[in-house]
Amino acid sequence: MRAMILAAGRGERMRPLTDRLPKPMLPVAGKPLIVWHLERLAAAGIRDIVINHAWLGHEIERALGDGASHGVRIRYSPEPSALETAGGIAQALPLLGDDPFLVINGDIWCDWDPAAARDVVPHVARAGAWLLLVDNPAHHPDGDFFLAADGRVHAQGEPRLTFAGVGVYHPSLFADVPRGAAAPLAPLLRQAMGRELARGARHAGRWTDVGTPQRLADLDAELAGTAR
């Protein structure tokens, strides 16, 4: 199974920290945020990784190289300017192959085990998706989607959960996204939900959207304390 880490965003809310480093390269408890993902993927046996980048992408390539030092094989999908989530994935499809693949936002921290992604592949039908959902954080109280008891995910319904930025997607979900065009992911997910092709699960463990300097500092303090 292949995985993609999304790392092309500018990280405006993280400035000035992201003026010299791309957000996934910001350090958390002694190592870049993106390295936490690489280590979890390697431990799960998922070693073929695609990373897209735009803002300061050369810093990501310089730091990670071919991935060998982290036990993975990295290929890069550079973007002249960020193509948003669906656009970035569509651009990278030639590197991701014909089978369902795992995608992780580069600016989150999560203790979910990526090995579980293999178990959901049989449930990702053509043009379908599987989403990891979490309880709504304080900064996103209204959530995103409804998870039904049968595991299907719907755009409407209560209670709503927050999309964790972790998903398994069939490549045909992105078939109509023009290569090189910016495109958001949410409309494609809602289309899949409307066709009953979206499934998911709730993760009850640790998850952080590292979207502000304060949340980065809080996560850093928590993980550093755990390491001690």
C-alpha cells in the first residue's frame, strides 16, 4: 500500500514560524512534525510515500531526501503553487498507482495506527473513500460529517464528527480533477457520500490539528513531557 503526505500549504496562521520552514517541518518534541508520520508509516510497513510540496518545498526534500534514513522510500510531487487537497492528490496520481491509497495531512499529529489502513481497502469501492473521524475540538465545535452505525459517512446528520485529515481513497475519486488545477477535497467527499460510497471510523485517541503557534506549543509540551 502507498501513502501520501500533504505538505504543500503555506501555513499562514503559523507565521512567522512558517516564513522560513514549511509547516510540516516545524519541530515537535525534538523532530519535525512530518517525521512523526514517516516513523508511524514505516512501523506499519507502509514504506512507499509520496509527499507533495509547494511553499519552501526544497527544505522538505533537503531534510528528508529519499527517506532511507527513516526506513521509507519517498517520491516528491512538486507544485508551483499549492493546488489544495484534491488538486494535489490528482497531480500525484501517477506516483500513487491504481489501488486505494492512504493520505495524511502533514499538519496534524495523531496516534492512529496506519496499519489499520490495509483493513479498510476492501471497503473502498471505485470512486469511494474511507475517512478517519474524531471528536470535535474546541476550535471546530460543529464538526464536518455524520458517522452512521453501519460505518457509512454522511454529509448531514447528528451528532457530527470532525474529519481528522486521514483518509483512504480510490484513485478514481479524482478522475475528473484536471491535472495542475487547484481543487478542494470536500466536494468530492460529499459526492461520494451522496452515492453511498463513503465509509469511516471514529478515532478515540490523541489527535491535534497543528494550526496555530499555540496548538503547536501545547503539543510540543505534551509530547516532550510524555517522552520524559
